[in-house]
Amino acid sequence: MTTPSLLLEAVVDVARAAGDVALRYFKTGLSVDTKGDGSPVTVADRTAEAVARNWIAARFPTDAVLGEEFGASGNAGERRWFIDPIDGTKTFVRGVPLWGTMIAVAQGDEVLAGAIYCPAVDELVAAAVGEGCWWNGVRCQVSSVSSPEAATILVTDARFPYNPQRAARWDALGDRVAVSRTWGDCYGYVQVATGRAELMVDDRLSPWDAASLIPIIREAGGVYTDWRGGSAVDGGDGVASNALLAVPLREALGIPEEHGNA
């Protein structure tokens, strides 16, 4: 059986390999295609995912893979890898550096390890169960901020297009906190895990978006849930916070108290 330490090393290596390929295309005037769901995609997304898939296939040939651009392959009953080659493609194509490559590996419903690599700003956060969370090779943790009035809260899209009720709660919370910003997509979660923000939320997440967040936020000492107070590797939506503000911030957003990291 592969140990958590080896999987931690693996997700870091995959994220770097794919992210560095994506970085070669950054700010090069790529043409942008539109997928069936209306989201953008470029040759950078596809090439980076292909690199990640080839890396995994060469070293873990019996493992399954689920990626944003090329879908599912392998037996999902086995260990499964999740690939988001460029999280924040809208950001990427506008030349803004706050995008990243997200990699995770899970056994059943348990995510064993995950990494987020933001190559344009040279930041990599990775974690494995029981191994802690690491930011550019140094152990990191969520902040110790305990007052909502001192908190920095982040969101990908403050309009909450999929749930207007959440938008109203977000606006009300924004009036209470110190800073409310849209440093969104995966970079927002990197900031929570490294103690630079107290809350990051998304109204919609795919499995390849959500999987790596679970070990990263939890191993950094934070709390990761969905908007119903639970959490699942298959995504849906997501809320990440430091531990000290987990209850009050979720209460403000209308999330049930019975959240947890299990």
C-alpha cells in the first residue's frame, strides 16, 4: 500500500508537472474555446491535464482518474485521482496570475492527499492525511483570528448566481468583517490554509475542484464543509474557514452547526 508520505510527494510532483506546462502558455494570447457548460477552455488546459494523466499512468497504472477536460478513466472502485489542470481559466486567459493546478488522490470517499500549485505566483500548498499541510515546503496552518469583525472573507463570485439567498447572507456578513474580497478560485483556499484569510466559499464546485481542498484545509487546522454542514469528495459547493471562526461564520451564512471534519 502506498504510504501517505509517498502520496504527498506524488500529488506535489503531478501538480508541478502539469502547472509548469500550463505556465508556458500563460500570457501568450491563446485562443479560447467554449465548452458545453459555457465555461472557457484552452490548449493549456488540455495539455496540462494530458501531462498529469501520463504521469499518473506511468507510476500508478491501476488507479482511476477523473479530470475536468477528459473525464473519467479506469475503475472508479480503485484508488482515484482528480485533476483540475487550470482552476480559474477565466482568470488565466485574462493574464491574472491567481489560477492554479489542483491534484488529489482518494480511496473511496476519503481523500488521502491533495495539492494546489499556483505557478504564476510560485506558491504550492499540499497535504496528506496525518502528514500536515505544507506551503512551499514549510509547515503551514490557518489563522488564529477569532473575531468576525477582524476576518478576511473571500469568494469566487459574490453574485452567487446559483443561489440568491446565499448572496444576501454574504452581503450581510461582508458588512461585519474587516475585509471582503473576490480573490477566488483555488487561490482563495490557499490563503485560508496559509493563514492569510479566514473564510473562502464557492457556490458551485466540481469533484476536481473540491477533492484537494479537504486534506489541505483540514491538515492546516481548518474546517472544510459544504453548505449543508457536511462534506463530500464529489463537490457541489464548498466553505473553508479557520477553526476559531468555523461556527460564527457558518451561522452567518445559514449553514447548520453540526459541521465537522469527518
